[in-house]
Amino acid sequence: MVEPEEKDDVIDIDYNPLDEQVNEKKYSQPNINAQMDDLQKPIDEPRFSPPPLNKTPPPREEFKREPVNPEMKNLPKKEAQMAASFMAKVCLDGYAWIHTMANKSLLISEKKITKLQEEGEINLNSLIPYDYGKEIRVGEFIKEYNSQMESVLVVSDEFREEVTPVLERVLAKRGVALTDDQQLIFLFGKDLATKVIVWGQQKNQLGMLINAMKESASRSPQAQPQPQPQQESRRHQEQQQQQTQPEQQAEVVPQNGNNEKVKADIIVMPKGSRGRPKK
């Protein structure tokens, strides 16, 4: 057998790894600017403050909301509560008024019905099916429908009792209220606005009534004007005076220039008298 040849590794006995040049990095260099005098000074001992014995957190500063109405800021608590109660009542009344206006919008206008009837588009006496085979006149159906729609949306007393206390607290917290002076102005304004609305409605109805009278007068035949009582009495007096006057004889003045008067045979009878003239 042939044995393999063995290669001997050459090892340098005099090799020293410390003799090589050192590759220094930046992070390996010391970054301390200290002098020798500073190194000889004693190091200050740390000081620790003990935790507070009272474990309750410090009181928080309460955020005070500015009132919506600045005049409510300096009012006493009792007066502010009364003002909030009044404001809650105003809010609920306005909420109920919105329901009333919504009900009126569902009604059938009488003015519109009258116009349609005049134009011949509807007949209030005609029958329409109603309630499972029953029939009802159009005019009666409109009246019944309007009476039902007037109270279809309402604000119940139970709702008022449930909402009022909560609403008062919210309004008082936010300062949404009216002072006494503002309440007085509001009440006078509310009363005046109500009367103006009623006045406007009556004025409108009066105009409609006058127009209806004019239309009815134009459609009816023209009547002859009747004599007034004063004219009749005056005419009667004139007739009586003419009957009581004596018969007047007509005189004819001749054309010959003489001043002698000639008696005529013609007798002028009073107007309205009867009979033949006397000879």
C-alpha cells in the first residue's frame, strides 16, 4: 500500500497579534471632559423626597359654564330656578304650538272647497264610499275629516309632567332663562302677536265676504230702484196743492198791438184733475 504524503503546516513561532496596528472606533473613545481636579472631588449624594402621606388627589378646578343669558349670572339661586321654570313652560308651549300648526296643515281649506265647487269640479252633495260599503256626502265627510285632524298631533299632560323637571334642571345649568324684565316684554309681545293674527284673519274674512256679495249682485237681475219715502211724500203734497188751486183761465194777448185782453174759451185744468172743462 502506498501511504499518502503528509504536508506539514508551517507555523511562525515569532508571530505576535498584539504587534498589529489597532483600529480604534469612535464609540470606543472616551467622551468625558473631566480634569484631574474634578476627579478628586467627592460625589454628591442623591436626595429623595418621601411620598405624601395623604393619598387623596388634589382638588380639581371646577369648570364654570358661562350662562347663555349674561343677566342670569348674578341672580340668586331661587330666582334663577323660577326663571328656568318659566323658560321650560315657554319651551313646552312652543313645542305644542308646532303640533297645532302641523294639524292645521292637514285640514281641508274651506276656501279651496268653495272655489272648487264654484268651478264645478266637486259637488258637496254627491256620495262617496266610506267605512266598508257605506256612503257619505262629500260635505259631511270634509267636516268629519277636519274635526279628526284638529287633534291628531297633541302634547299630552303625561309628557309635560315627565319632561318639565328635567328641562328645568338643564336650563338652569346652562343659564337659559329670562329675567323679570324680559318675561314682561315676552308676555306683552305674545299677547300683541296673538291679537294681530286674529285681526288679520277677521280682515281677510271681511274682504272675502264683500267679494262674495259683489259676485252675487252681479249674477242676480238688476232690480229697478224704488222711490224713497221722502220723494213719495213730496210728490203727494204737490198733487194735493194742484187739486186745491182754482181753475185758471188762459188769457191770450192779441197780436194787433192793443192792450185789451181777450178772454179765451180754453180752460187749463190742474194736472191730475178729472172732468170736462167748464164753458
